[in-house]
Amino acid sequence: MLQAFRERFGSAAGLRIFRAPGRVNLIGEHTDYNLGFVLPVALDLACYVGASPSGDGRIRVWSENRRELREWPAAEIAQLRPSGDWSDYVVGVAQELIRAGIPIQPRNLMVRSAVPEGAGLSSSAALEVSCARALLEDRAVDPLELAQWCRHAEGTFVGMPCGIMDQYVSVFGREGAAIRIDCRSLEHEAVTLPPGVVFLAVNSMAKHALANSAYKERTRECAEAAERLGVASLRDASAERLETAHLPDPLGRRARHVVTENARVEQFVAACREGDVPRMGRLFLESHASLRDDYEVSCAELDFLVETAAGLPGVHGARMTGGGFGGCTVNLLRPDAADEFAGRISSAYQGRFGVIPRIYSCRPANGAEEITNFESIPAPG
Ligand code: ADP
Ligand code: MG
């Protein structure tokens, strides 16, 4: 990346590189904005941002992935309006820092991300958090605030209202562990994953246009369900209360998903601690069924991937992960079954949809950090 930086900007003097991971959510889907529980892991797939002083008062951002450059006078960053493209994530984060009283220095930035865009592995949070860290340099900030600035940037400047999960785990991820986040108290605990399992994400390569509008619609439906139930958020609704309330359809099913999914997070954490892998797998399948039938955010591609996975040897369970309507499934399996799984799910999916799915190994990694060994940064592409 040092060489690429020098070629792009002419100089790499004072170059520092920061990394922030993508994530896969193991369980707890669409619970974050209902102030419930989620259990993501930070991935070793990450976004790397190199930064060095530009020396001319300007901020430049080159995305290697997009092969696009954006630049502005550093003094004008605070006044910029959203442009509707990827640079909004960067400018949005810079504006949050400025609002927090942190001056933004003129920098050349180079973005190289190994997190696939729009696959539900949170390339957006990886981009936000890595840029924020690069712009902060040595300034120590409260890591929770850092996550909140990034989330706020995405919700307001980018215009994609989202829960706190993605940015949170990109900051707080821990090698070898999943992070159980209480999205109300914003506290977390690391949950060590049992030995003898691996997680693979399978990218359906589908991106249905419905995703954004449905996300906003579900947010509204959940707020309305909570109001009718007389609770501050669905986090506070009990299964009993839900049953006696007889909410009209689809509000009843939406709320049931959130209530049962929160319970599944707790059960999954307990199963992790007990090393009860078959139970972890069953909870994956139950979560998927709930997202498909009650929350209605799955699609034919994801359902096919989950059903196919469930019938393959060494697979304990599978479910869609992320917002839905495309993106990835997450699969829990025996390590020795991984190769056969990859081959078989790939050919089955290709046979049905004519598309080769991409498969990622989900190794739980640390959250955002500065990279001192530049050799460890993956090559582009
Ligand atoms: P996800 O977070 O699941 O990958 P999002 O739609 O939330 O999907 O975020 C994807 C968007 O983030 C892209 O459309 C792009 O605007 C931005 N993005 C992510 N990574 C990069 C990158 N390396 N270079 C430029 N833009 C990026
Ligand atoms: Mg995202």
C-alpha cells in the first residue's frame, strides 16, 4: 500500500495506515434499532485507510476499489452538502469530528477495502470507522463516541438510518470472539466462540432494490407496534404481552420476530458458552425462518442458500445475515466440512440462479486499529 500511495499522491511521507473491520452478524437481526441484542463478529476482512499530510490545504480521498478521487479544501469540509456518492461516508464522518470540536487536517487518504460492498458485511461501517481513525490520528477519543459519530454520519449525512451494531463492532471487535451488544445500554461483552466450528459467509450476489424502502418500512412498523403495546421499544415487549395484544397483521408478526429474535440471542450466547454447537445451529435455522415468515426480509436466493446448506454434511445451521433482500448467509459448520460445503453450495446455487456465489471465511478479528506492519495489508482486488 506504501508503493500504491506514493504512485497516487507523489509522496508517502508521514504515511500512517488504519484498519477497521467489516462484520458478520451471527444472530440478532433487525433487533438493533429496536434496542435489543445483537451478536456480531468483526472480520479479518477490513477497510484500510492510509493517510499523510497533503501539504496544500486540501483533503483528497482515493478509493482503490472505485478507482475514483474526490477532493475538497479542508476548510470547506464543514459546509459540504451530501453528493449522493460514496464520498458522503467520508465527508459525513469528517463533519461529525468537526462537530465534536476535532479539527480536520489537510490529508491525502487512500482507501483499500477487502469488505465486499453491499453484501451485508458492512463495508460502510468499515469505511466510516477507518476514515475516522485516519482523521483522528493520535487523538484519543472514547471508542463508543467514535462508533456513535460514524453511525450518526451514516444516518444523517448519507441518509441511511441504521442501528449502532455495525460501527460498534467495527470499533470493539475481538479476535476469537463474538460481541454481544445491548443496543439500549450500549454495553457489550465478548463471547468466546467454541472450538471446532467455523463460520462461512456465502454471498448471494443479489441486491434487491426493495432493501432500503423495506428497512424504513420495518422501522416504522416496529415503532407503531411498540406504541400499540405501550412500550418504549420492542425490546421491552414480552412474549406474553404480545400474545394477548392481538396486533393487526403485519405488526404482530414484525413484533414477534423482534421478541423471539432477542430471546434467540440470549439462547445462542448460552449455547456458545456450553459448547452446544447443535443448538447454535438450530437457533440459526429458527432465526432464518422468523426473518423469512414474520419479518419478511428474506428472498428466494437467501432461502435457497439456507435450505441447501442445511442439507449438506457437517453443517449445523445457516441463516441470512444483514438487512436482507440479498447479501449473505452465515453458515455454521465443522472445519473439515468447509471445502466440500463451498464446492457443493456453489454449484447448487449456480445451477439454480446462474450466478457463482462468493464465499468468505469469517475469522473473528480485532476492531479498528493502526497498522504498523504494512506488509500485512492485503493486495487490492
Ligand atoms: P454494506 O455496508 O452492507 O456493504 P452499504 O450499502 O451499507 O452496504 O454500504 C456500501 C456503500 O459504502 C457503497 O455503495 C459505497 O458507497 C460505500 N463504500 C464501501 N466501501 C467502499 C470503498 N472501498 N470505496 C468507496 N466506497 C465504499
Ligand atoms: Mg452498511
